[in-house]
Amino acid sequence: MIDEPVTADPLGDALDCISASFDRFQEAHFWIHGLESYYHHASHFRWHLSAFLKALKEVPQLLQMELQNQPGFTEWFHGQRTQLRNDPLIAFLAKQRDIVVHQRMLIPESRCSVGITELRGMKLGMGLSIDPRQDSDHAMHRYLAVAAERGDFFGILIPDEDSIPCVHRVWRLSGFEEDIIEVCARAWLRTGETIVKVIRWMGVEPPPLSLDCRHADQKVQFKLYDREKLTAQLRALGGKTK
Ligand SMILES: [Zn+2]
């Protein structure tokens, strides 16, 4: 019989000291994937965004709470927390979270286009302004409704093995060029830097943080549709197909 080696786990011990903070940080990570999953479902997307903003903002508060009895921590952490709070991105998102909690719904900007993709971006598309409170399906239904009257003017229903009808959607927060998920990912990593510093303060070197698990924009921003089903829907609306 081989003796099980007894391994010291300094990282595990450090994480035990900040279990609630780290749990909230992981929760925020989970909500980022929720944003990916519900990208085309307007309400669900917004609710995941709210949950993300809330969870992320609670991380530094929990760190303070969990380590307040460690000698010297509060004094040291005060500077770290101020730095994090003053980070323009973190400050902006914290404000959005306060708006959601205390004032009103947070409705980001959203644009979409209907067209076809060959799975490498949009091959052909027609931009539609979409009410951010509507699902991407709504944009496709609108196209079909117009196509039922005027014909499939974009030709997205013409049989073609290489292309797939799609809606390409992008969510943005005003003032940011990138997609919301990119903004959230940056904020998560920035908050993670503070956790890393806290773990180092406890004398442990944690592994680098990464969000490589995120899905590519192509996968997230494009909702693909079955051409035959769309064609059947067009016929049901009284439209002609070629
Ligand atoms: Zn992940």
C-alpha cells in the first residue's frame, strides 16, 4: 500500500479565508457565460447583466468583511479598494448596478442585422434598428413579415449550402466601443487583480486569471436559423418563395 502524500495547499487555505468573496467572484464569472447563453433573449440578457454587476460589486465588500480581523488588512486594503473603485470601468459599472438596484431597468443599446453568414462574420446583412427589449427572433420575424409582402428581397431563403440565415446582434453600453460581454470580462479580470493582490498579501502566489473559456463573438453574436423552417414560416404568412 502506498501512503497518500500529504500535500500542503497554501492556495486552498488562502481561498478558505476569502470563501464568500471568491464564491461571489465565481458567481460573476458564471453570469458572464449567462450573457453568452442569453445573448439573443433580451430580458434574460439584461437580467444576467444585472446579476453580474451586482455580484462583481460585492466582491471587494466581502473581501473587506472576511479579512477585517487580520492585523493590518483593513489599512492595506483601503488603498486597494480605492484604486479599484476609481478604475473608470469599475466605477462606471458600479454606477449601472446602483441604477438597477435603486432606480430603473438598465437597457443597454442593441443593434442587429438580418442576413446570411458563412460562419465567418456577416456575409450579407441588412441592419435593422431593434428595440433592445426585443429578442433577436423578433428581427427575423419582421424580415419575414416584410418578405411575405415584397418578396425575399435579401435572398436569405434562396437555397445555398454554404450560407446560413442569421441575425447578427451586438449589445453595447453607451460610452464603450466593445461588446458588453467584453466590457464585463475586462471588469471581471480587473476585480480579479484585486483578489490576486489579496491572496499575495496572505503570502501565496495564485495562478494567473484567465477568461479563455469565453465563446468567440461569432458564436455568441450570431443566431442561426434553419432555412427550411424560415421558408415554411414565410409561406404560412402568405409569402411566395422562389
Ligand atoms: Zn468561464
